[in-house]
Amino acid sequence: QCITSDLANDLGNLLHRMVSLADRYGRHEIAPTAVWEKEALDLQDESWNVIEEYAAHMQAHEFHLALARLWKFINKVNAYFHSQEPWKIAKSDPHAFIQILSATCHSLRTIALLLWPVMPEKMEQLLSSLGHAFNREKDTIESLELGIWHQTFLLKKMDTLFQKIE
């Protein structure tokens, strides 16, 4: 149930929906925006919070709490993506569309780097779909703590990240 619910539905489906939507509108390169809207800034603040709390739980060997906190963030990213309805504005407001995708990409990158110690192969696949090659020296909690959303992402469709178990 956790594989289907948490991994396939929450995380894998978010990646799939975002990349598929970008592909449908021919948006493969997702650049950061110079000015973020309030909802994206709230998501960015939440990403800083999850990084800090996740690191504290991991340092205290409270792995279950670290993962539970990370999943709250995954749920917030899903809620952000859904509430922004990027599929409705893809043609009418390309700037807002790209901003939603960029905020989602930055959030997914944060999730992947935090979850990498638990499932490195899958998170490297997720990062690859974002056009980011994992680098053990550079992709650290310390680099995430800088909190700068300035990455450009080169989205690539991939096979399903997590298969649902029936």
C-alpha cells in the first residue's frame, strides 16, 4: 500500500504529470523566474523548512520522522501543482506556466536529494528526468540549505518511476 500510495501516486505521479504537461506544450527547458509569485514563494519557504527539519531528524537518527516530514512536503507540492492548474494557463499565460513548472522542478529536486540516501537509484532516475545528473560532492543538504531557486531544468520523459502494486 505504501509503494502504491506514497511512491507511485504521490511522488511518481507528480513527476509524470509535470513532465508530461511540459512535453505536451513543448516546454522542455524550464528556466527559473526572476520574480516568484506568492504561492511559489510559500512553497520555497516550505522547502527550506523541510530541509532543516529533515536534517535534524536524520542527525537524531529519527528516520521515520524525517521521512514523514518529507512526505508532508511532497503532499504540499502536489497540492500546489494541482491548485495552480497549469494545464489551464499553458497557452494564455506562458510566464505563469513556466513558473509553476519551475517551482515544481525545484521542489522535486529537493525531494530527490533528501530521499537519495534511502533510494539512490530511483532518486537519480528522478533527477535525470529533471535533466540533473546527481553529484555526490555538490548535491548535499548544505547546498540545499542555501535555498536558491536558480536552476534550469531540461525535462525528459521517462518510464514510470514507481510501479503500482495491485
